[in-house]
Amino acid sequence: MSRLYLLHKPYRVLSQFRDDQGRATLGDYLHVKDIYPAGRLDYDSEGLLLLTDDGALIHRIAHPRHKQPKTYWAQVEGHINDAALQALRQGITLTDGPTRPAKAQRIAPPAIAQRTPPIDPKRHPRTSWLELIISEGRNRQVRRMTAHVGLPTLRLIRAAVGPWWLDPLAPGEWRSETLHAPRPPSRPAKSPGRGRRRKPR
């Protein structure tokens, strides 16, 4: 039996519990001892972060060998054309080698809270939303992939890791699950109970 915590990591929060530079951390939102992230999200990325005290579960979730699919929503600069989608679906070559083929499609703006601070419409008057599903975890991979096809990422949200989804958590909210089986559970119901919202001190 393992306890898994699902947190909606806000923008500009570190994926760690302490920081000697005074930046916001997970400890400002989730007050649970001896848990660790199963994977990370960049400081300037948002969305689903999974945490647990079970090392074997962290390995099953985060290790590339298990190829857990990760779903991202990216607000990009410009119009997403068919050529860009096809390149992402076929796999593209980055500086550290070719990527695996991704699932890529245009989406409507997701029903999610506005970022603080928001994207400046004067600086970025034309944006689009892309859903990208990958099974790798390279450093800043999604941002590099979209930039490679001429679509710089302005906002990046991780919507899902394997069967676990961000919905319905708002930024800073969390919930927990008890896993009784060695295999991950199916996607939760539409409106599971929310954890308590933690505000930075």
C-alpha cells in the first residue's frame, strides 16, 4: 500500500521543498513529511506533480524505462500549422538526439486558471494551444520541441502523468490517493475530493 500525492504546481515554484534563495517551493503548499517528487517540473512550468514516500513507486512513475506518457498543454506563439504537427508526430532531432514520435494536436484554450502574471497580449498578440503527449523526460523537452518547429512556448502545463490527471485541482491545490495494487489506478472520477489549498507563508 502506497500513498500518492497529486499537486497542481503553480508557475514559478521549485519542484523541491527548500531553497536558500527564498523562492517559492513545494513546502509552501504541501505540508507532508518525507515525500519526494516522482519526476520534476521546471520552475517556469505548471501542472501535475506526483509525490510519494515510496521509492519503488517513484521508480515506476519516473524512470524512462517504464515510458509513462505525459500530457502537456502548451500555449505557443503563432499559428500551429499541419507541417509543425506532422514534424512533432514523426519525431524531431534536437541537440541531444532524435525524439520519439509524439502525439500532437491543436486544442481550444483549456479551462484552467489564468497564470500569475498572465501572458502579455501586447507582446504576444497571436497565440495557439497545443496538446503534446510524450514518453520521454529530457531537460525542457517540450519547449525545445515546439521551438524547433517555430512555435516558442509561452506557457506550459502538465495535464497528466500516465493515468493521473490534473483536473480538477486549481494552482496550489492537492489531493491524495492510496494505491493498494502494484499497478497504477485508472483515471479518477470527474470530481474527486480536493486536498486543502495551501497558501505561501
